[in-house]
Amino acid sequence: ESSVAAATSQIRPALTVDNSRRAEDRLIGRLRREK
């Protein structure tokens, strides 16, 4: 169980970072389109 918890603790941050990057890309894309 400890190994699984360690793996998830490392994977989750990566997923959140990837999601935040996608969200930023969407916002930047909208700003560029408006300009």
C-alpha cells in the first residue's frame, strides 16, 4: 500500500500541472484570437 501511495503522490502533481498548462493554453489562445 505504501508503494502505491508513493506512486500516486508523484503522479497526481504531474496531472495537475498538465491540466493547469492546458487551461493556460486555452486562455492564451482566447486572448490571441480576440487581438
